[in-house]
Amino acid sequence: MAIVKPFKGVRPPKAYAEEVESRPYDVLDSDEARVEAGDNEKSLYHIIKPEINFEEGTSEYDPRVYQSAADHFQMFQDKGWLVQDDKPHYYIYAQTMNGKTQYGLVVGAYVNDYMTGVIKKHELTRRDKEEDRMKHVRVCNANIEPVFFAYPDNEVLNGLLSRYAQTEPEYDFIAPIDGFRHQLWVISDEADLATITAEFEKMPSLYIADGHHRSAAAALVGAEKAKQNPNHTGKEEYNYFMAVCFQASQLTILDYNRVVKDLNGMTSEEFLKALENDFVVEKKGTAEYKPQQLHEFSLYLDGEWYSLKAKPGTYNDSDPIGVLDVDISSRLILDKLMGITDLRSDKRIDFVGGLRGLQELKRRVDNGEMRWALALYPVSMSQIMNIADSGKIMPPKATWFEPKLRSGLIIHKLDD
């Protein structure tokens, strides 16, 4: 049973929404944030990338930087750039990419559901990244940015979302950089609020799609505050954290591809010959070639594209991890042939999100930066849910969700 609640969102007045909103903190570096913020004092980057409030080169982990985030969050409220709603709401957040729209419900997710595994994860988290986000949540006393959940398709909620989609949204804009459309509706009808709460209660699980570190940090700070409060009742706002929940079937997962610096001492011919032990290798020519199905990969080497189809017996259809193409490529190509055993730390490999297209793989090989590239067929949401349900963890760099959630449209305070 998944527990969610409406909350009093802190958000920009309609006239300021496009000045305040931003990309998430973890998709750009400090220099990019500084450029994107420019002279816009209302930009959320002053809160989520607060190192830009200091001289260039200032560490994002400097204690002054965290305090600056809190100071700017307060200033935004003092100046009316962010205003808290007067009563609890759920919100609908829609994103449109390439003509396809996905509708998410913005809710207060229950900290204890994260702790007990009702909210399921499929990636490992790093303690240093958790602690960074925990410091940010602590000092701001708020979840400034949402996390990204999926839930099993639900006809009742789908009908509710469709009904609101026919009405005028509170926000409606095309974001710079990504060029995607973002819309937001406020749900205040008491019957609709009750319906949403009740439908989530019927769900055995929610699934973290993107934002594992933010989820961990938000839940751990909530649990920390509960432990520190001698009068804790379980009803406090810090028992919840902000999540945008999308129906699983609506989500778009793009390929997450690999580029590698060398051939581990082999010639191109030796590499292609070695691949034939586990794959059916077929030359496709110089035109970009995208994998057409599961267990097929596209290799770019020496100006040519190849199809690599994994042979039967090289993967296990009954193993939720062993059947994944990220696992097949890691075991049979990166580890076995290249000696790359740790995708998180090996400097010989890099990763390219599918939104950049195959041309980015080709560019990085053709310019000599990388020796070869491998394109993968995208992981499915059902595969992610199966892995989470089994209690297993996906290999690193397996999923790339698009579009990314914009930050600054709604903020959740932990004390109200």
C-alpha cells in the first residue's frame, strides 16, 4: 500500500514561472549553470547550483554554498518570486516531447514507504552524493527539486488526468535548451484529492524511475528529523517528500550508449573476430544503424556500422538482470574483451544519452577522442519494474529518461 498526501506547494506566480524554472541540478555543471542563469536573479540555479553566487572555481561543497542556497530560497519567498499555496493540493505536471505527452501527479510520498521498500529502487546510490543532497535538504528545510516515480497503470487516475488535461493549465511553456513543452495544473477539488489518495493506497509499490540520490536524501532527512523530534507523531510534513509520479506505460526510456577509448591491444580485425564468439556480426555500411530489437547492438568502428546479435545461450531469459542488454554488453564485450570491469570508475569508457543520437557516437569516434562506440536497444519500464520487484539492482548506466523534470515549478517545505 503506497501512502501519499497533498501538500502546500511553494511555487512561482504564473508571471514568474518561466524566469524561475530550470533544468535539474545534476544535468549541468557549474559553468553551464552560471551561463544559463546569466543576469536573471530569479533563476532557480541560485538555489540548486548556489556555487554560481560566488566567484568562479568555488567548490559546490563549500559550507558557504549550502548556506547560500537557504538564503536565496528565503529571499525568493520574501520577494514574492515563490509563494506557498494556502491549502494542500495535488498537482499535475505534463511534459510533451516529440508529440508525445506524459502526465505526472505531484504528491507527498511517504518516507516510511521508502524505508520499508514500498518505494522500490533499481540503482545503487553513493554515500557522498546522498550526503551532498542531504545537506541541501537540511539547510533549505525543503525538497527544492522533485524525484521521478513510476506507478502501475491505473484507469481511475488516467481518467482524472485526462479530464484535467482538457482544462486551462496554471503554467504552460516551452523550455529553453530542451525545447519540450511543460504544463502544470493545480488540483483543489476535495473529491479528486480523496480519489488520488485512495487509488495510490491500492498500489502495492511505487518505483523510482530517476533521482535515486534525491530520493535517498529526502527520505533520510525525513527519518533524521523524526528521530530528533521528541514529540514526533508521524503526521509532520517531514514524513513526506516531493515526487512526480507517472503511469509506467507513458514513460520514455532512451538508449544509453557507450564509447570506448581503445581496443585493449587488439587490431580492428582481431576485435571483430573475437566478437563472433558470442555475436552474429554483420557489416551495415557507413549509414547510421540503430539496434532494431532486444539483444541487438550497433557497433561503430573505423567509419563502419555493424549489427551485433547476441547468440542464444549468451543470456538468461529467466534472470531479470541476465536478460538485459546492458548486462550482455558489459559481460561479453566490455569485461571479456576490453578488461573494463567497473563502469563507474574506468576512465577508458564514457556514456552518451540517446537524446544526442547516433551522430554523437560517430562524432566522438571520428574526431579521435574515442576508438569505437556501441549503441544499445533501450531498456523497458517493465524490465525496470521486474528488477525492482525482484530486489535486484540494475547495472550502472542502464537507463536514460527523457524529458527531464524541470525544477522550480513546485517546492515542498518540510515544516508545513
